[in-house]
Amino acid sequence: MEQGKALHVVVVGAGIVGASIAYHLAQRQVAVTILERQQPGAGASSHSFAWLNAFSKEPYAYHDLNRRSMELWHRFAHDLQVTNGVHWGGEMHWVHTEAEAERLRQHIQHLQAWGYPARLISAAEVQRLEPGLRPGTVRAASLGPSDGHIEPEKIITACLGHAQAQGAVLHTHTAVQGLRLQRNGSTGQRVQAVQTAQGDIACDAVVLAAGTDTTALAALAGLAVPQEESPGVVVRTDVRPRLLHAVSVLYMPSIDTVRPEIHLRQLADGSVQIGEGSQESLARDDSQAHADALLARATHYLPALAGARAIPVPVGYRPMPRDGFPVLGFPEPVPNLYLALMHSGVTLAPLVGQLAATEIVDGARVESLAPYRPERFW
Ligand SMILES: Cc1cc2nc3c(=O)[nH]c(=O)nc-3n(C[C@H](O)[C@H](O)[C@H](O)COP(=O)(O)OP(=O)(O)OC[C@H]3O[C@@H](n4cnc5c(N)ncnc54)[C@H](O)[C@@H]3O)c2cc1C
């Protein structure tokens, strides 16, 4: 972007990624307009398990990107003045079988070689950290003390509130339906305006942070940004007394040989969220029966959940670029259309917001984002 010129940037999508980018742009005195088809957080962000982690992120460069963002979360939350939507304390994991134990030991060793502070802990330590747990046989256990989880809606509200205090304008229930494009040189084009049912909005640059809809919107500018469908289910419970005392995220082993492990966290209001499998597992069953079954499996390990009520939550769809890695940057054919599409967007939101603002406002090309350029698909 041209130095010294007052920029007007339209951010499409008010999930956690769009909200963070809008916040960071507004901090840089950019004039920001945020367009959200429904209400803020309506997409993947409000269906997320929202674990801040780099536990299974490969290769090292991607692990490190997530680590840097995890570290930034502390300052981000502080600057946003969010006091009860960010939960630190770490993630605890344990397994029942010797085969799983060997895999966990090797994985922790691998993470330690990358400097991640995860470590193996004893069965006694599991019990000391969380006396309310009935973990069963503990063949191996680990603690990731720098992990945490957040409540995306609270962060999104804070980002948008701070951006609006700096002059940003938010339009909810306003879908972007088209992009008005102008030829730029012999091969390229630029976005002149975004088109909505309420009229066109002229701008210097557009950020597409529309989650799973980013693919369809990018296609309007002739860009192919392939995604995989990635449904996931995280159920809730009614409000419970405090369950966990030291750690904030639990990964609990399967209670039989058929069903996958489950994960659990508790929000500030006391409600508990439970998911199944890994952060990439596909799940489509959002029935009451499935929610009841997940709660029963959690209660097996945490008897204090007895009497809780399971509340099913509709399937959420992860934004999932086809190769699993973020898509970030201005593509060469449309140099004022910034793409911001990613899984693990909750972990990555602070760093992506900061780096996207640097690229958009300063015209820099951040080297650590080089593997994530959209051109890799073409
Ligand atoms: C079940 C599940 C579990 C997850 N667990 C984790 C986890 O533990 N840790 C982690 O880091 N990540 C996790 N994720 C991923 C993470 O939630 C997402 O990467 C992140 O929420 C993406 O945020 P976003 O802002 O890019 O997209 P979204 O939250 O989907 O926001 C996109 C917004 O764009 C709006 N929009 C779409 N089209 C238009 C349009 N045409 N005009 C205007 N607005 C539009 C939508 O309404 C939506 O509000 C999980 C996701 C799911 C579904």
C-alpha cells in the first residue's frame, strides 16, 4: 500500500480472525469497515474448542508460528482488557494402553526437542493436579503448561469494541455479494469496491476473513483457494461448579476400543464444553443422544459431572485449506485482496492480526508467512 495515504480497508467476516485483523488495522489508524453476514462470531469461531496450543503442529515452522501466537495471546488479552475469557493453566493428557503410552512419550520427546515446555508427568501428579479426576490406569501422562483456552465470542466483542473506539465501522447482517474489479496492467486486477445488498463500498484494500466462505468470495476475483469440508462437534453442559483446579484443558482416553478420546474445558460461566477425537477429527452427529454419550464419557472420569445436562450444539465447519496450512497474503493477480483463511485460527488470531496489519499497512512481506502464500495452489 502507498505510504502516508489514509487507507480504507474492508474486512469481510467478523470471526476471530477478521476481528483481530480489524483491531490491529484500527490500531494503525486505518479506516476500517467490517462487514459480517450474520452476527460477529456466527461461523467457526463460536463452534470452536478454542484450545491454544502447538501440540500437533508440524513441521517446525508451523509449530513455531503457533507458539509465537500463543505467547502473544497474553499481551493481546491484556490490551483488549478481557479478564474472564482467557484461561491458562495448561493441558493435561493421559493414556491407558502401552502402545498409546509409547506414542505419547515419543511425541513429548519430539516437542521437547523443539523447545515446547510439555513434559511427562506421573499418575500421582495427575491426581495431585486434579484431585477430582478418576483417571483409571495411567500408562503415561503429559502436561503442556503453556497451553490454555479462550472464549472466542468475548475476544471478538473486545476486538470489535476497541476497533470501533478507533473509528472502525461494523455492519452486521450485511453479506458481501460481489467484488467490483478494475483491470490492473495486462494480467492483474484490483478490487475497487465490495458489493452488498445495501450498496457498494469503495475501498483501497479488502481482507477476506470469511472462514469457509472465503473460497467462494475469492472465486469472484478468479482466485482458486481450495478447502476441505471439515465438520466438528463440541457439545455444552449447563452451568456447573468449578471442575478443574490446576489445568484448563483435559484430553481423556477412550473408555473402550471403539470410540475416540474426548477433550474438555470449562468456561467462566461454569458451562463445560466437550469434544471428541483430535482437533481435525470429522464429526457430524449433533444429536441429543450423542451429546448425552459424550457427557457420560466425561462423567466416567470426572464424577462431579453427575447430574449435568448435555446441550447439543449444531455442527461447526472449520475453515480448512486443502493442505491444512493457513492461506495468508495479497495474491499477485489481485494485489489489494488480502486472504486470511486458516484452521487453528483461534490459536493464530493475535499473530495473524498483527502480521496482516504489517503487510497491509507497511507493504512488508513477512518472511515467516512465505510458506502460507495462496500462490502455492496455482
Ligand atoms: C469443532 C471445532 C473445533 C475447533 N477447535 C479449535 C481449537 O481447539 N483451537 C484452535 O485454534 N482452533 C480450533 N478450531 C478452528 C477455529 O475455530 C477456526 O480456525 C477459527 O474460528 C476461524 O475463524 P475465522 O474468523 O477465520 O472464521 P469464522 O469464525 O468462520 O468467521 C467467518 C465469518 O465470516 C462471515 N461471512 C461469511 N461469508 C460472508 C460474506 N459473504 N459477507 C460477510 N460476512 C461473511 C461468517 O458469518 C463468519 O462470521 C476449531 C473449529 C471447530 C469448528
